[in-house]
Amino acid sequence: MGEERRDVGELLRSEAVRERRGALRQRITTERITVCDILCCEDRPTLVGPGYSDAYTVVLTRSGGYLRQVAGEEFFVDPTGGYLTRPGDEHKVAHPVGTGDRSTEIRIGERLFADRFDSRPTTRRRTAAWRFSVTGATDLDHRALLAAARRGADAFELADRLHRLLDQVATSAGHWRTDTTARPATARVHGDLVRDTCAALAAATPAPGLTLEELARTVGASPHHLSRVFRAVTGTTLTRYRNDLRLRGVLHAIEEGEESLRTLAHTYGFADQAHLTRMCRSRTGHVPSVVRTLLAHRA
């Protein structure tokens, strides 16, 4: 009876959250780690806040995109990565490309967080202390963790998957900003340009998308300058980033039950199904049919 009351209480609280900010759809709890699947329903295009973090968290985004400001650093978050928070961090959020983004919040203990993130010298560089990118393989493991929970995997398997995922994220954390030669003022301008570029690409996905010239005009830069700055700041090219963003959209659609690879290839701007298959295998290590099995709702 007590468990039922708690379950009802959690359901009511999650419904209240859905009305205000989003929906807590799924929860995984292991020793000192809690995982929440959050669907955000906010749609305000300007920064809202401030709020203050009350835990050590690792947040991974699975669909959509939003602007996040943590401890004064502003960046755009989309399915190619996520961000970290520490207790007391001041944060604000905005949704310039609309509502409906989906994220996974992983709350972990101080010691676990410190061992994986704060003990790494690269994670204390400016901006990189919060924003990080993840590989396609890590993104797939993230989605597979939630699929395993939906299928009813036991606590041992879920804990094992969680720790492996955190290890993979820790390897990526701190790798977002690679432009360490620019002066602070220049670095801020470059960071803002990349932020706006990520937002523009997210807004154009999965639509036909933008040409490089159209993207450059949207963010107020020349194509050459934009390409150079984007690679200097993120460590990757605009083309690779755009393809990664499109592929994450495909993975989310498969996760949600879409079965037609031909439709997905067309929707997300790949030349054909074969192109999508090659990209998926290159980025995740698996062809789409295997991905569909990994993300299936049933065993």
C-alpha cells in the first residue's frame, strides 16, 4: 500500500510538471544514480530564470534543441551532446526553435561525479566544464539503456549499462572547446557564432535544410569564416556536425517506432537508404536493422 501511495504521488507530481515544464516519463534508480526521461513543454524563445541546480547531473539530449546558460556560459544543446551541472550552478533556459525537446537527466553522487568529471584537467577549461559532445556510438548506448529499461531489464544490467555510459560521456566531457589560442573576447564572439549556428541547424532539421551560404547569412558570417570558426571551436566540420544531427534524428524516430528507412532517409536529407545505412554504420558501428533491435520496446 505504501508503495502504491508513493507511485500515485510521483504520478501526480509528474503530471504537475507536465503542465508547467515537461513530463517525467520514465525513471531508473540504482545505488546513488537516478535517471529521468524528460519531455520539455516550454516554448519561450528568450532565456527564463534564473534557477539553481540542486544536484550533480549529466544531461543528454535525444531530440530537439534548446539554449542553456549555466554559470554565465551560454550554449545550444542538441542530440549531439549534453551538459553537466553541479549544486548551486545558476541556470537559465530558452527554446528558440520551439518546444518538445527530449532529454535524459542522470543524477549521481558527488564522489562519482568528481571521479569521472572534475578529476580530469580538461573539464575545467572555460565552457567545456559544462557543454560536451558525444559520439554516435555513445548516443546509441544512451538510447539502448532506456530501451532496456522499457523492456524490464533487471537492476544489475541497468547499473552496468549506466556506468559504462557515464565512462563514455566522461571521455567526451571537456572536448567541446578546442580553440584555446583565441583571446577571451574573441573566444566569446566565436562561441556565440557556434551557438547560433547550432540553433539554426537544429531549426532546419529534418526539413530540406540550409545551404552553407544560407546558413552563413542566417548567422551573419561569411561561409569561409563560419567553417573555420566552427571547426576551431568544436573540433569538427560543419558537414560532419550536420550529418550527426540528422542521424540523431533518425535514431530518435526509430526509437519512437518508425520502420521505413526509405522514409527516414528522405525526411532527414540523406541521398538514399544506402547512404543512411553507411552513415549509421560509420557513426554507431551498427546498421539500422541492428539499431532497431537495440532500441525495440520489446525483447
